[in-house]
Amino acid sequence: MKKLLLLSSLLLPILCSSQELVSSAGQSSSSSNLNAEWSLGEIVIQEANLNSNIITQGLHQPKYAPSGHEDLEDIKVEVFPNPFSQRVTIRSSSNTLYHGSIYNPIGQVVKRFELMKESALDLSQLGALYYMIQLINSDNQSVKEFKLIKSH
């Protein structure tokens, strides 16, 4: 009975896990009777030999959309200290006025501010969490995003 319980506790996580692929590169090609897609980082599931060709079946997510963010403007922004406990200073290399928002981990705005060259923010009322700062330009476009860590 102990062996069966041990075996089932080892195999259950394997049988219940799902496989995902986050590919960093890939490509597709097709002809009149063949459609082929590939991506880097695939988990190999099965391989078959057909004539002189080897076919490998894997996972592919053609609709994968990364949640990354490209900066729209070439400005240098410094945030210090990071991690912080009470106050944080945000310094920009630009003389442009930006509107900033600080978001908590569930996406709620916890602080709004304006930035032109430098802003010192009192964030002592925030809990010890990870936050995201977003800077918006005059066209209401996000130009910079970065993480901020509040320590005790």
C-alpha cells in the first residue's frame, strides 16, 4: 500500500501538468500541400521517421503576444533608491512634462504625479510590495514603465 501511495504521489503531478511554450523566435512556411511552423524552445513530445525525413511534434502558440513594453521616447529615467522605504526620487533627462502613475500588483493606481526633470515622492503610506511606474507623454502615450520595490 505504501508503494502504491508513493508511486501515485510521484506520477500524479506529471500526469496533471500542462505544457506551455513561450517561444523567443519562430517562423512558418507553406506550399500547396505542406504547412510547417517552428519555434525555439519547444518541448519535444514525439518524433517520427517518414522516408528520409524526421518529423518532431511539439507545442506551438502562434497567437502568443508578449506583455513587454517598448519605450516610445529615448529619455533616461532614474529612480532611486530602489528598493525604497519612505521616499523615492524620479529624475528624467528630458525637460518635457510627463504625467506619472504608480500601480499596485493588481493594477490599481495608488499615486499620480507630474515629472519635469525631477520629482521627490512621499510613498510612506504604501505597503511593502512591488509597484509599477508608468510615464505618459502629452499625447497620452506610455513612454516609460519600470518596477519599483517598497521595503519595510
